[in-house]
Amino acid sequence: MNTVRYFKLINGGGFVAQIVIEYREKQTDDKGDISYEAQWKSWFTEGYRDILQFAERTVDLLHDSPIPDGSQVRIHVYVAAGTSDPAPQQFVYDKNSASMACYSITGTTLNNSLNLLYYQ
């Protein structure tokens, strides 16, 4: 699974969006085998977090979030008064990574599409 430290969202839709990061903390057993919690937890930035149409925002998991290093993470975009689903791509958060997953959301409040533009 690829590592990531940054998530970027470009809002090309006709609505207000907010970045939500879903994560599952890493667990290591006494044999050193790694697994992740069964349930996803949600985290979002504090304060003003609206991303208006044609705007973008980047989240740095190291400096912006309390998510533990090594957690499995994915972006879930909240669409105000609309529908939203988490992205299908999952990553491992690595605080030493320089990698970013950039997404675009387009469409309307009730019919929108979240797409991975690039991972670098």
C-alpha cells in the first residue's frame, strides 16, 4: 500500500465541500504481524473548513491532524446537504513521506463524483 502525508481536494462542483479523513489505527501483534482496526474513525480540520466551488485545500496529516503515524487513511469528502462517499483508494500515513494524493470532486449536491487526479 502506498504511503501518503498530504491530501489535496479541488472542488469543481456546484456545492460546498469539506475534507474528512477516515483512518484505522495500526495494530502489531506479538509476532510483528500488522493489522488495522475494523472500524474507520473520522477526523476533520477545526475551524473554517468549507471549500467553495473552484477552490482547493490541502491537509498535511503531520501538522494538521492527531492521526497516528502508520494508520490506514482515505479521504471522504462531505458535501453540504448532499451525498458523499469515501474514496476507494487507501493509503498508509507516513509522517516522513512527501507523497500527496490529489482529488477532484465535481457534479451537483446529490450527484457528485470524487476522483483521484494524481498521486505523487
